[in-house]
Amino acid sequence: MRTRVFAWRNLREILRDPLSLGFSLGFPVVLLLMMSLMRQSIPDMPADVFGLESFTPGMAVFGLSFLGMFLGMLMTGDRKTAFLQRLFISPMRGGEFILGYALPFLPLAVLESAVTFLLAGILGLPLGMGILWAILVMLPVSLLFIALGLLMGSCLGNSQQVGGIGSILI
């Protein structure tokens, strides 16, 4: 129950920052569109260079890396406002804190992957069961980036440091 309430609070915090959310969902889509248009405008380009079959999963993983950075920024923001210190007197345990921060980012990771693959389908990627398998394979990758975001948010002092380390990660 405590984890669910804390996760709901974190989801509301994420939704209050539409710029970060839009950047995380939109940047891979914009890059996929740009590379697709670039590939179409160069007539002699080999088929495997910037092909949707190989480029789309990379863009989906690229978008997942932003989620980790935004999670780290959320945690450092909570530390900066002393919200996290006030939570330490609550009966929550460490695992509940971790799940409360991580759970809201899992549906966002699935949504980001689905949007990226859906756009690739519109651009010409054959849609089928392979897309669903690719999204399922993205779940452990999203857990990795969520864990890295938790690590950055725990170890780094402010959101500027998370942004710098997150940029290196990306």
C-alpha cells in the first residue's frame, strides 16, 4: 500500500513535467523521422544503412536512457526540497522507496518503446510478432536504465550533476 501511494505520487510528479516527458517520448521519434527522411533523400545509400530494421531498436534504447536520467533528476529534486528526508521518518523500507521510484517509469518505458516501433511501422517497418518480442526485450533494458537512474539520484548531489553524468551515459 505504501509503495503504491508513493509510486502514484511519483507518477504525478512525472506528469507535472511535460517537457521531460515529451522529450523522452518525442526525441527518439524525431530522430527516427529525420534518419528515415535522410535515407530516402539519398538515392545511392545501401539498404542496411539507417534501415528501419536495425535503427528502430537503437532509437528505442536511446529513449530509455533518457528515462534513467529523468528518474535521477526526480530523486535529486526530492532530496533538494527535503521531501526525501521527511519520508525517512515514515514506516517505509528501502525496497519500498526503490519500487516507489521505479514503478512509474516502467509503463513509460513500454509506452516509449511502443511509440517508437509504431512510428517505424508507419514508416515501413513490417509489423508483426517481432515487434512485441522487441518490446518485451526492452523491459530488462529499461530496468537497467531505471537502476542507473536510481543510482545517479542516490549518489549525485543535484540535478545538474545528474544531467552531466546522464549525458555521458546517453
